[in-house]
Amino acid sequence: MPEYKAPLRDMSFVLNEVLELNAHYQNLPGCEEATPDMVAAIMEEGAKFSERVLSPLNQIGDQQGCQWSEEGVTTPEGFRDAYQQFVEGGWPSLAHDPEWGGQGLPESLGIVLNEMVGTANWSWSMYPGLSHGAMNTIEAHGTQDQKETYLTKLVSGEWTGTMCLTEPHCGTDLGMLRTKAEPNDDGSYRISGTKIFISAGEHDMADNIVHIVLARLPDAPEGTKGISLFIVPKFMPAAGGVGDRNGVSCGSLEHKMGIHGNSTCVMNFDEATGYLIGPPNKGLNCMFTFMNTARIGTALQGLAHAEWGFQNSLAYAKDRLQMRSLTGAKCPDKAADPIIVHPEVRKLLLTQKAFAEGGRAMIYYTAQLVDKVHQASPEERAEADGLLALLTPIAKAFLTEVGFESANHGLQVFGGHGYIAEWGMEQNVRDSRISMLYEGTTQIQALDLLGRKVLMTQGESLKRFTKIIHKYCQAQSDNTGLKEFTDPLLTLNKEWGELTMQVGMKAMQNRDEVGAASVDYLMYSGYVTLAYFWARMAETAQQKLAESDSDKAFYEAKLTTARFYFQRILPRTRGLVATMVSGADNLMSLDDEHFQF
Amino acid sequence: MPEYKAPLRDMSFVLNEVLELNAHYQNLPGCEEATPDMVAAIMEEGAKFSERVLSPLNQIGDQQGCQWSEEGVTTPEGFRDAYQQFVEGGWPSLAHDPEWGGQGLPESLGIVLNEMVGTANWSWSMYPGLSHGAMNTIEAHGTQDQKETYLTKLVSGEWTGTMCLTEPHCGTDLGMLRTKAEPNDDGSYRISGTKIFISAGEHDMADNIVHIVLARLPDAPEGTKGISLFIVPKFMPAAGGVGDRNGVSCGSLEHKMGIHGNSTCVMNFDEATGYLIGPPNKGLNCMFTFMNTARIGTALQGLAHAEWGFQNSLAYAKDRLQMRSLTGAKCPDKAADPIIVHPEVRKLLLTQKAFAEGGRAMIYYTAQLVDKVHQASPEERAEADGLLALLTPIAKAFLTEVGFESANHGLQVFGGHGYIAEWGMEQNVRDSRISMLYEGTTQIQALDLLGRKVLMTQGESLKRFTKIIHKYCQAQSDNTGLKEFTDPLLTLNKEWGELTMQVGMKAMQNRDEVGAASVDYLMYSGYVTLAYFWARMAETAQQKLAESDSDKAFYEAKLTTARFYFQRILPRTRGLVATMVSGADNLMSLDDEHFQF
């Protein structure tokens, strides 16, 4: 039976020792309550809940899936109970405004908590995860009345929420959406249309579901400029609870590759009553406000599957006896050596470890930026906003790509047994596969990064980050013990800017050059960004080792893993550089009709 | 509904125009019957059977899976009928000796046929595929009596066969196996033990199943030197058919990630009657004789999933409308452009195409070597045997790795829809995942290549192949039109030898250096080998274009795809070189107990 243990030591290393979040919280208005003791207590409680309540339901969720009937959708055994415990523990309200019943703790703490919840059971974590998106939307764009009616219930966790964007003929291209909103005399709207791929669209875990729906007003302009946002509750709110059923229902559940425990719904809106939220025709702009947070939520999924795969394949590699070490028997008293003695098994393990631990630093760093965007001084806020805009597509696409790679490495450690359901490793692969698709595919993130974030700002947002890296390396220039990391990082950081120039120049002649370079550019950016975090983690480890003897093995392992990352993973940039600058012609010149004969 | 269309034009391009198999058959004793007309007719019939009978059962197989009961295993709807048609068509006997009822056609033709059968429905193809292994074993090591009793029934397809190697505690490390064989007075043996992961171990498709079982004699030496091979039939043979049930039964079916249509069985041998095949204690040697063929069969799976993913994602990319081209609308009369206009979608398609078509050339080339090993003059035979030994682990591991990558690209083209079962793309990913595990994992193939095949022969077997590539490039040195391919190929071919020397020198100090370099070395070897075949295909296309105007678009597409491979895929070698020579220390220095805290 696979298991999950929250890596509290490593989480606290990143939070407190590398990123110094304790100081960050004390400097941030409204976050002062997040004292070190409070943070530690929350992490410990979150770990217990994730390990004891959610983790044992992960495989059950996969096996049972969700069941559809005319009456609604039943979630897997135990999911509903776990959600009740989650609500009773006050977890949904953690990072929300006290005005609506929240605990007013920083968003970044919510993300740290989500790491544990999501790694223990990703499918389950999506129910509260989707609520979070709905809450943020109502909090930013809702009226006082809407907040009192819906937001308080979402914050308490009594109700959950969804985001209803996709339609059968449009996913990426939301400008094509057709769901209609026709005005009623009382100021409400009749919403009609079909939405697909609605995660947590229908379930039995809460008394009501609040759908945030993209639809078109009758006189709306075509394309993305004619989309408005509506609140459409499953049950109409009534004094102290819920009243009549609204005209929204789940038509069917999708049969998916993974995340079986989460209900992925076709939602039919049949003149459902809805309420406009935010200004008319500005729905997409309102959505974009929260796209970054949602995408960091998905980036987390990359970390989750890497960490889960790592933990379980490590346990197996220490236990499974097969063959002898190439350098002679390591356990001569046993029938064979444990497979962790084999270099290529260690490579599979270390790759997962480097991505999980590095990804943790990357995500906690962006989480810190989210706090600043919400609560820092206007100047700091603008700086944080620019950095977050740049790092979001990198974190989302890069971490989900390497998360899927890691999940596959975890499976590979098990050999043939990895293909068998009972070990859980193949579920980890299947569950992780969706992360490169939803919230914008890797290809869309890559266009967002190179086209919108980098080239459209004339490289400004990139320079903001490369300057941080450059200054960091310069500040360490006398630190000879760190040179094995800072020297290559400095070189790559410079190359990053040069490659951007090179691609940008080509793009001025031919826009397809942006598309043709984009995924390679994004992956390159990801490897360099992760190298920065690994250098910082190595630096912290080096410092701690110099200061005292405590936790020596932990810090030495950190240095060894940083070395592994720089020597075994970072050279992947060499191939990416060559393909990135190879031009659009090798992709565009083949006639559509000549791909196949 | 996903579809498969046998790529007959491309298959014939590789067979007849690049590798000139027609001439090869005419020069090979016993293969003269494989005239061009005969080959074409077999391919056309095989295509029809694969497209019309097997392809429609592929998704059904995944959905229904195999069902276990006390009475036996039921295969998915239609599987049994399809097998009857396969037998009636005489397909099982294609490449077997006429002495036992075979048609005496070359093995390579059987592999070409298997490409279509396996691409249409991999799970189904494994039933006859496993029989093939059993047939080869009996043909090479069986007595006249065993051949008359078992081989004739397998060749006709009336019975099927299996290979029973793996046990719960040993997969790779067969030296640890425990299944016992105790002699009876009549010369037979009582076989007792449990085998797992037995593909096609029990099913309802044929009257009898002939298990080839690895077991230990009572006085057998420990380890791999004490393993013997036995024939254990499900039913005892009787005049004209089958008699009593033998003491072998399927205890349960594994719940797997994919290939649900194939029964993966736990087989219990309870004093089952078995017959020694080959000399006592030489079972593993006997098995190794056919390992190469079995591994080429698995290499084919890489090609199969790349081709299937390519065909279906290409159709979708031409059909799905989403967003506009970066260079302006291509279909202004439609609501959006088909997604094939986007560079990164084309990259996903071209990557699949380059691996499928290149993989086809690599496999057909090794298939030709198999023919030579069986039927050429002793001198040619030795040369072919050496080449085959080198290329087998490359083809098996490299093609299954890039096949899995390709299957994922196919899914990615579909965006969110790729994650939904009905499109079939996620099944293609799940089905392909096992290919990197069975018949020796990628890691085992890599050790076989670098350790056994290359270093243990002091590089002899590698030199045999690099010399072929070198001569080829030299012969083309005046061909300026081919320089974009032959120049980088020549450089890489030289580097291949140098890297081998470098790793070999290190390995003399520390055997772990072999393991630490092995997977990177194997993947590097795969990319260079595929570059050789792409250069040859480009050369043929160039020639044909110079000769006449017929099929111009086909040959130009071939050149464009070769260019894509050299510019967009081959640069991956740059990262591999850096990591391959980075040494074992970054893998071995972390203490087993310090991977996690």
C-alpha cells in the first residue's frame, strides 16, 4: 500500500532557512499573525490530516471513481467524510479575509498547505481547490450582497465552487464560446448552454455548489470582448441555507485517464438563474486576475507527483532485492542487493528528488510573490506582479512536465510491478498527465511566456529576474565553495538574455518564429530558474554546515542533490539551445496535406 | 472513434526502396518464394485484416479487459473470432519451417506483418506474439517428438504458447527463481511453483496453451546456471486433440495500467506434468537464443504507438478549429484555424512522424539481420549476428522510450480531450508504457548495450556498425545535396567511438561508471543510429526526385522530415554527451539513508 509522509523537514528548510518566510510575514501588513509558532502548528496539523485522512483515500478514489445518477454525483467512499473534517478543521477559511469569515493568513501558507493536501490525494484536493478560485473571483468582483450570500458560505466550506469556462468546441479559444445569458426583469439572467470538463461540477460533499460561469449577453461583441461572468448556484440561496433547485445539472461524467476521484462534469445550463459578477463583457479580464493563482495551483501538481513518486519508489528501491552491485555484493548475506545500489536506479530517484525539492523552492518563492501582490507596498507590489507574471507560465508548464517525467521515473523503479495498479505508481502517472493540459497546455504557457510576458514587454520582465540572478551570483563571487553552482548559473543567465534577443529579432520578420521557439524556450527557462533555486539551497546548506554540526547529513544531502542537478539535469539546456534557434522553417515548410500518404 | 490505416506506401518505401529487401530475399537461401508480388500481396492482406478486424477491437479490448473465473479467462468481445480468422488466414505459420506446417517465408516478413497487427491492436497481437516465442524455443531445442506434438499445433495456430519466466521475487534476476521440477519415473517432471506477469497465460482463444517454463531440477546448481526449460501444456496432448487437464491454472489476472485486452496472469503450477526441453541446467542459454527476436518484437511496440498516435493526432489537428495562426488567419471563412497551423502542434506531429518512420527503417533493418542470422552464409551470419547483438538493445530501449514520448505527444495535440477515454489517445499512452518495462527495462538494455555488447567486446561490435556509417558517409562525400545530413552524422559517428573510449577507460577504475553512463549512452546511440537511417531515407528520396516526377510530394516530405529530425531531434545528443561523461560520483555519493529526512 503506497504511503505519503509530509516532508516537513524539507518544507521548513525552504520556508524558513532559504526563503525566510518568517521575516517576510512579519514585514507584510495583515500577515503578522503568521508567527513562526503558528506556521509550524499549521504545518503539523496539515501534515496529520493529509497523511492520516487523505492519503488512505487516494487509491480508493482511483478505484471507485465518481458515480453519476439522475439525482447527482456520488464521490468515492470516504471523500465526503474527509471534506467534513476539513471544514470542521477550518481549513477552507485559512487564507481568506476575516470580513467573510476567513482567518486572514497569507496566501502562501495556503499554498504550502495545498502541497500536502494535493500530494496526499490530488483528486480530493481539487474540490476545495476549485472553491478557492470561485472565492477569489467573488471577493474581487462581487457586490457586497454577493459576498454576504455566497462568499461567506464558500469560506466556511459549507458550499463549494467551480469555474465553468470550457465548451465542447472551445477550450483554449474562449472567444468562441456560446453559452447565453438573457436578462430577467428582476436583474438576474437566464443562463443556457453546455459546459464541459467542469471539475467538481457536481458531487455530494457540500450542501450547495456555486458555479462561476462564462457566458454572452444578448448584445455582446464577438470574440473574447463579449464574455461576461455569472454566479449560478446549484440551489437558490434561502434564509439560513438553500431553497429551490436551479436549472443547472450534471449531464454526465467524463471517463478519464486519471484523477478518477474528482468528478469531471458535463454541465447543462437550462435557463438557470444567474447573477452578473463584475462589469458586462469584461468577464475574461476578471478571470485573468486569478489565472496566475490557478496556474500556480497546477504547478503544485507537478511537485506533488514528483514528491509522491519519489517517496514510494525510494522505499521500494531500498526493499527490493535484485542483482548484485556492479562493484561487488553490498549485502552478501541477502539473496541479492537492494536495487538502490544500481547507478541508474539512483539516477531515477535523484531526478525525482531534484525536481521535487527544487520545485518546492520555486513554488514557495512564487507563493511569496502572491502575498506581495496582495499586500505589499505599491512599489513592491508592481515588482512582485511583474516577476509573478514571468514565473507563472514557467512554474506551471515546466514543473508539470518534469512532474510527469518524475512520476514515470517512480514507476520505472518498480520495473514490471510499476505497471500493476496495486502499487499506485501507475495511478501517479495517470493522475499527473492532466497537469500539462488543463489551465492552459504547455504549448499555451510557452506562447504566454515568450510572446506575451517576454517579447511584448521588450524583455523587461525577463530582465527583472535575470538581474536578480546576476546580483545573486555576483554577491557570491568570493564564495569558492559555491562556484560549481554560481559559475554555470551566471553563464546560463547571460545566455538566457542572448537567446531572447536572438529569437526576438527573428520574430520581427516572422511571427511563427515565436511559436517555433516557445516550448524549448520555456523548458530552458525552467531549467535555469530551477538552477537558481538549487544554487540558493546549496548556499544555505553550505552556511548551515559552516555554522554547526547539527543536521549535518541533511545539509550534505542538499549539496549532493544540488550537484546532481547541475551535473545531470542542467546540461539538457544544451539540446534546447540548439533546437530553439533552429528556426521555424523545419516546422512550417511541410504542406498540411503531405504529413501522411 | 480512433482509426488505423496501414501506412503501406511508407512501408514499401523502406522495404523496397531504402533497404531493397526484394534483392535480399532473392539472395537468401530458402527465401526465394518471397517474390515482390508475394510480399506486396501479403502486405495488402495483412493491412486489410489489421484495419478491418483488429483495429475496431482495440478500444473494446481496453474497456472490457479480460475476465477471470474458476473456469478460465474470457477475452474481450471479438478477440476470439479475430483469432479464428487469423488462423484460417494461415498467418501464424507465415515465417515457420514447412517441415512443421509453416510457409517458410522470411522472419523479416513476419515482423513487417506484426507492425500492422500490433499497431492496430497491441493487446490482441500479444496472443500470437507469445506463441511465436514458444515456437522458436521448441524449434531450436525440442526433440523430434516434441516438435511433432507441440510445434505443428502452434504453427497451425490451433494452440498458443507462453513464456513463463518471472516469479514474484525475481524478474530481472532470474538466478533467484524457485519453481521446482521433480523427475517422474516415465521421464517427465512434476513442475511446482508460481509464475507472475504471464502474458496470454490463460484465455479462450485456442484449444490448448503450451507453456515454456523455467524451473530448477532437484540437484541444480544455484543461480542462473541451475535453470532448465520445460514444456508444460494446459491440456495433455491426445490423439488428434487434447486430453486431460494438466496441473497448471491461472490464479488471477493483474490489474494493469494498460493492455487490458491481454491477459496478464498469475500461473500456478501444482505438480503439473512437464517435459524437459534442451539440456538440463542450460535453460537460460536456450532462452537467450531468442531474446533478440523477442526484444525486436517489443521495439516494434515503440513504432506501433508512435504511428498510431501520429495518425490519429494528425487527423485531429486538421479538424479541430482553435485560435488563429500567429501570422494571420489561414481559414478566414471558419470560426478559427485548424490547430495544425500552430508551430508547436506541428512539432508534436513531426516528432511522432520522425520516430515512427525512422523507427520503421531501424526495425526493418534489424529484421533483415534476423533473416541473415538464420539463413545466410556462415561469414555473413557472423557479421549479422554481431550487428544484431549491438542493435537489439538500442532498438528495444530507444524505440520504446521515444514511442512512449510520441504517444504522449499524440495525446497532447488533443488538449484536454486527449485525457478523455473516448478519443483513444490516453489508451495509446497507457498501452505503450509497459514497453519500457518488459523484455528487460530500459536500464537493463542499457547495461546490456554498454557493458556486455560494447565494452566486453572491446568495442568490436560497435566498430562494426560505426564503420558501416563511416563508409556510407564517405561514399556520399561528393553528394552536396546530402551534406546537411552526412556531415553531422559523420561527426556524431566519430564522437560515438570517442565517448565509448572515455567511458571504457573510467570503467576500468570503477565498474559503477558503466552503470552511471549506460542509459545516456544508449539514448545517444539511438539518436545516432536513427540519424543514419534518416540519412539513408533522405538519400533515397533525393535519388527518386532526381529520377522522375512521380510521387514528388512523398519524397519531398521525406526530405523535410529528415531535416526536422536532424535540426529538432538530433541536438538532444548535446545534453546526453555532457551527462554521460559527468561520472558516477554524482549518483553514488549520497548515502542510501540520506535520500530522505
